[in-house]
Amino acid sequence: MAATVEIDEANTVSETLTHGITNSNWGSNDSVNLTAATYPIIPGDNSYEKWQKIHVTAMGGSTKVNNLKVWRVTALGGSAVHLTNARTASYGGAPTFATPVATDSAVATQTMPTSEPATANLGIAGSLTGALTGAGSSDYLVHQIQTDAGDLVGATTTMHYQYDEIA
Amino acid sequence: MKWIFENDGRPETIERERWAWEALYADGSRLQQFDETGKFHQFREIGQGVAVFSLYKPDDKDKRIDIALPGGAEPIHLYRNFVFNSSTPDEFKARVYVFGYKHNGHTHYNFILPDDRVVQATTDQILLADMIASI
């Protein structure tokens, strides 16, 4: 049986954690599962940061989960960029939670890959070679959309994940 | 049929995989991931002395891949899981069965894709997402 995995998101100064998010929409508000149309991003502004984790809730008979990769697909449109802390080299370790901001993120400073990374780019316990041997979570995946004043509304993009599991 | 895994004394029901492994030892004994007594075995139980390491499809036993291991080779097995369009109505998941062996510093991998196509490589760092997305 496969390990059970969900995506969690933390919001507000209280680090309120929501398990199994139903969407990863970015917007002009620090809230989970938000409706993008309710919280549009003004061209030239940033989205609030997203602080998310890949969470293994049950190992399902497996002994290890590791080799985490995250990337997105489809163009954002205009000159918008999608930044993250995830990277395959010079990984900065596990970021300590901070209240999500809409100013330029100090944590999400690397361009989010737009194709499958060659190697792990999201750590566990602060290391890209880290592993979960029981229920637990990855490091925070921090990401943010930074738009340009000339960008148009309506762009969408989706996130992909990969993880290895040893039974 | 259900398979039971004794997880630190707590029985846990495990669903059979689409492709399961089997280890045949030099003395003729064998260990199956999902054995005929209803017990689930973890990969780490395989140990030494494997002569043939196989993956087979329990629902279609004509589909199997047997690797005759060189002496001293260590079998490799893991699942590589993909989540596409995560947290959207279009989310879908795919599981790739990765197995092979390492011997004298060299590795050999087989990747069984969701359509049962097999990709072979000497490294586990191959990019599979586009192959899977095109299925």
C-alpha cells in the first residue's frame, strides 16, 4: 500500500496549519484555499507567500520517503515570475516559519523550475538527502508570484511533485 | 485477499501493488513481497544471496521481468511517485516501479511506467514526468 501524502499550508502569524489543501491559489491575502477572484493581485504587486509542506501522514508499509522534487508547468504570462526556496544546489536548509508577506520574499529567491528537476530540490530536515522514516513533513516549500505592472490578469499555473518511497 | 504487515506488533492491512517483487535465493528458497500466506514483506527483509530478483504483475502473471543477479549484487527497489496538477480538480497521481541492482560500483535500473512500458538506465536520475504525462 502506498504511503499517504498530502500538501499542508501554514498561514498567519500563528502558523495555522491546514492539512490537505484543496488549492494552491496565490492572491492578495494570506489565506489557504483562497478564491483567486476574491483576492486578485494588482499588476506590479506580489502575491502573499505560500508556506507549504509535503506531509506523509502514513507510511503504508514503506520504510522511507525521500528525493522530493517540486516544479510548475504552464507559462505565467507577462513578466511575472514564480520564486521559491526550492533548489537543487546550495540548498538553504529548512526555513523557519515567518508570517507570510506580500513584499519581496526573503526566502523564496530562486526561480521555480518549469520542468522536472534533475535531482531533489526540496529538503527534509534541512537536507536534500534527508528522508522520512515515519509520518512527518518536508521542509517548508516557500513560494511567491511577483508580477509586473504590465501583466494581465487570468494567468494560471499548476504545481507538480515527485517523491520516492522505499517499501 | 488481504496482506498483513506486522508494524511493531500492530497488524496493518496492505493493499497489493500493481507490480510486486519476488526474490529467489541461490538455495531455491524465495521471498515474495505479498506472500501466499497473506503476509506482506518489506524490501529490507530480502537480505543477501539473491540469485534472481523479479517484478511481476499479480493480475497478469505472464507479465514479469526477471533479473539474474551477478554474484554479490544487491537488488534495488523503490516507488517513484508523481502528483501532477497538485491540489486542483485535474490532479492525478502516477506510480513508477523502479527496480534493478548494484554491483561493483555499477547500477542498473528498470522503470515500469503506468502503461507497463519499461525504461532501462544506469542511473536512477532520469526524467520521467514528460514520459508519464504523454501516456
